[in-house]
Amino acid sequence: MADDAPASVPAMPLVSVLIPAFNHERFVQRCLDSVLEDPYPAKELIIIDDGSTDSTGERIAEWVAQHSGELPIEYVRRNNRGIAATLNELAARARGEFLRLGASDDYLLPGGLDAQVRYLLSHSCKRAVIGDSIVVDQHGQKMYDSGMCDLHGANKRLYDSDDGIRRAVISQWAIGGPVALIRKSALDTVDRWSEGLRIDDWDFFLRLAARDALGFIDVSVCAYRIHGANLSKTRQTTARIVNLSESRYVALRRAALFEGPYRTLMKAQAHFISAKISFLQRRLWPLVLHMMAYLSLVLLSRLRLHSSHPFLEKP
């Protein structure tokens, strides 16, 4: 009888898994395999090889030829344009309601897509959600259970509230690896990735946090791989100064998005980054002055924060 027919299960929204690939010939197959291994049923895969000079492009092409019948795949190979431009192009090509950011040296963990989609479906005010990661070495052996806590020393309790997320994104940056799921519509609200920046993720998440548009689930959604070529982990002093100078520029540029104690905290962070640069340059007095300014602004931010939120729990 018709009354006995099982109720239809609502279709899950399409997720576009976006993979910017560059010189990761050793790791890219594991990354792509993980997209297939995740059981989330409605997904497409979009890959751009951003001008790799090793065999990354050939590895991707072989994988696509083998698996093209298992899910919708779009693969583009072109000259190098940088990570931000590549992410913008990937997003423009995506058809999904949600965008899952990937990285060709990391890989997704099964169940992460479903957990993040369900969070955004039940939190309509959020434009993106981040999760945690495990950390693995170049051979895939686990190094840490939590990228946020064990690698970056983060306090996860901060991520329980919008206020805490704002403070964490500003001053305790701990979002490492491809841990974000974003509503495609969010890119109309916070713009896209800022082309010209080498390390663009902090800038992007600052814009989300300023609008209380970022959520968090305490689930490991990917494996973040530590290896010798990680851009953000370079040990070369000159490259570190360049990266820090870019971060200082972002802090000063995005401070205007925040109000009250959070703007003060952004200014404090700019001084802290300047202190790091002075340390690397072995300039003692600028280091001392920037640290004094940093500590003064952090204290002022906390006083203003707790005067406006007297029952706020300290981190």
C-alpha cells in the first residue's frame, strides 16, 4: 500500500571539494583517494594544478582517468598564478552549495564532510565551519591527535562562542590544514581570497570572524601533513620575515573590520608580529618597544572586553 512506502530521504546538498595542487607528486594521490573514501554522497571534485614543475600534473591526470566514472571531476592544468588566485578560480568553477577546501599534500578524513554539512544546515547564520585535524608526517604516520591543541597550542574552549572565536582567530591562530567548509554564498559577503597574498587563510578567516560568521565542530576532519616544503613552516630567516611582514599588513588592514576591544587586540597583534620581525632582524630596541606596545594593548583590550562582558570566562 502507498501508506506503507518508506518516506523519501531528503537529498543532501552538493559539496564541491576544491584542491589547489602544486609540486606535491608524493602526496597528491593520497589526497585524491581521500575524497573518494569519504562516504558523503553528493560531492564533486575540482582540481587545479597551479603550474607544478614536478610530476604532480601527471599523477593527477592518471588518477582522473582511473576514477572519472566514480564522481564528477573537473581537472585544469595551467601556469602558476598563486594560491589565492587558484582558490578563486576553483570557487568560480564550483557548482555546489558548499565548498570544502583541500590541499594536495593533506587528505580528508571519512565523516568530516557529513559532520560539517550538518552543522551548517542547522546553523543558518554561519557562513563557514572549521574542524580540527590530526597531524601526520611525510610518511603518513600520526604525529599529533589534534592540530589545534598539540601543534598550535590552542585553547579549544575559545571556539565555544562567537566572542572566543574572534579572539582566537585574531591572536591564537590555530587553523592549520584544509579544515573549512564554506557556503558558496559566503564569498558574496566577505569577498574572495585576496590575490597577491602568499599566506591568505588568516586574512580570509578574519573577515568571517569579524561578522560572527564562523562556527566550529570538535571533529577531526582532515590529516594535516608536516613535511619539509610546508610554506608556513619555512625556517629561512628571509622568507619568515616576508611572511611575517605580510601578516602584519593583514592585521593593520583588517583591524577596521572589528570594533572596541577586538580592534585593540588586532593592533596588539600587529605589534606582536613586528616584535617577531625585529627579533629575526636582531634589532633589540624595536623588539622591546613593540613588545611593550603589545602587552599594553592586550591589557587594554581585556579591560574593555570584561567591562562590556563582565561574566565572560577568561581564556
